[in-house]
Amino acid sequence: MFRPMPSVEGVKRHIEKSLCLVWLTMASSVSSSLPFLCSSSSDPGPRVALITGCSEGGIGHALAKELAGRGYSVIATSRSASSVGDDLRSQSNVEVVDLDVTSSISVSSTVSSILQKYGRIDILINNAGVPCNAPIAEVPHSLVEGTFQTNVFGPISLIRAVAPYMVEARQGKIVNIGSIGGFIAGPWSGIYAASKSALHALTDSLRLELRPFGVQVILVAPGGVVSNFPKAAVSVIQNIRYAIYKSYEQDIRTRAKYSQSSRSIPTPIFARKVIDVVLQKNPPRCFTYGYLSWTYSFLYFMPLWLRDRYFSGKAGLDKPLGIVPHMSGVSTKIT
């Protein structure tokens, strides 16, 4: 029996039905094999943010409060959870957790527990950091190692633990807290600046590597922000016994508190600005804010001789040298 040729519209409807069937079959298969993706799409729930370095009085603490105020479930971590403070602990959508970013076991178990409980991590903020303000020629090796373990290897461990789940979900944001000192380094801060510069470079590479999977990577480079960081910086170096730089000891201590002035940005204001940027649909690749941020941005493009003159004056390196010790223990006066 002769069957009439189907119309063009009939063919189109048949193709559409076939494609819909294929799509539904694939979606069903993907949903069953990717439970993390399925749970975040079918039952969104509160978004989850993991923040490191949330000790009271610091940037991480303020960021945790700001995100909690915007309805996020916040996991506020610190090496010692007791340092986080009651104002965060009292919030129902904040969970305070012990986390040592220098321990791969601590990082792995913490991330696994968060995913088991919440089923997702939408934002990772690598904020934990330690200061190191000392002349490179006399800084103890243990301080160098400790600075890089926390400021560089710590974020890498968190990224390695969290990124696979964000890639699976095809969404997420990783925020690395760098420093304006990571763009240009002056005297007495070379080790700290080197650690932050390394984090900046890692962020640039990571941003490109995760872009195909829908994961956004943002570098935040704070300027001077009111915090307890300078107190930690002074305590770190107070036991160093200088030989070459004995006459500059006070200048080194002053540099440790350089970010604190009447023009430094209060942490709540800084946190509000940062979260405003991070929560944008298309956030900038890099955001810098705080006291001296514009000064450092200007110096970044200036010739080295001008930069050297600026930092030498700030560090006290333009004053007469005075007494310089020999390694034999005999001092010589430079006139």
C-alpha cells in the first residue's frame, strides 16, 4: 500500500521528539552517576561557603560574617576554632571548624565532612595566611618554610580538595586572598611578598584552567585593612637576633605594622566590598582595595629607581649606616 511522504513539519516534529528522548535518557544517566550535581540542581538549598583563617579580628572573620548575613551557610575555619569568637558561633548558619591548612589530612577530612553534610561547596575563600617581616639574609629558615606552607601550599591543598566537586557541579568560585605586597616587594617583606606573589601566579593559572568547567577564580589583593595581622607580624619576629641589621631593628618592626594607619579600611567595610565583587555574575579577575592599594598600583608601573627610592625611605635604608658587625664579632664603624 502506498504511504504518502511525510511533510516537512512532520519530519521536524519527529526529530524534536527523538532529540528530547535522547536528552532525557542522557540526563537520567548523568543524574544517577553524579549525585553531587543532581543534589545541587534539583534541591538548591542555601549556598555553602568555606573560608579559612577566620580568627576573630581578621579579614576571614569579617568575610564569614558578611556571607552569613547574606544567607550563606558558612563553614568558618581556623587552626584553633576557639579563636573564631562568639559572634560567629552564635549564628545559626555558621559552623566553626578546626582546620590546619598545612596538613593534607586535616584538609581532606574537613572537605569530605562538609560535602557529606551539605552536599556542596559554592565558594572557597583561601584567606589563611601568616606574616614574615624580616631581612632575607637573616630570616630563620623555619620562618621561610612556615610562611610558604601556609600562604602557598595551604591554598593549593584546599584547591586540590575542593576543585573536583566544583568541576563536577560545573559551578563554583575560588577566591584567593593575596596582597598588594604580592605585586611589588619592598625591604623587610621579601619572604611574605614572595609567598603572595606565588599565590598570585597560581591564581592566574588556575583561573584559565578552571574556566572551561564553569568555575570562576578571583584574586583579592588587600591593601591596608584594620586587623590583628600586624600584631602577629611583630610577634613572629620578636625573637630574631640580628647581626647585620641590628641598627635597623626598629625599622623592621615599624614595617611589620605598616598597613595600619588612620586611613586603613575597617574589616567590615572591606568584607562588604569584597563580597559585593565575588557575588557578581561575572566578577573581575583581580580586585584590590584598602589603604596604599592605589599607591602600590602606581608604583607597579614606575621605573625601578623611583620604586627603590620610595621603599628605601620608608624602610630607613637611606640613613647613615652606623655600626656594622663583622661575622668574626668585631664591629666596624662606617663613616
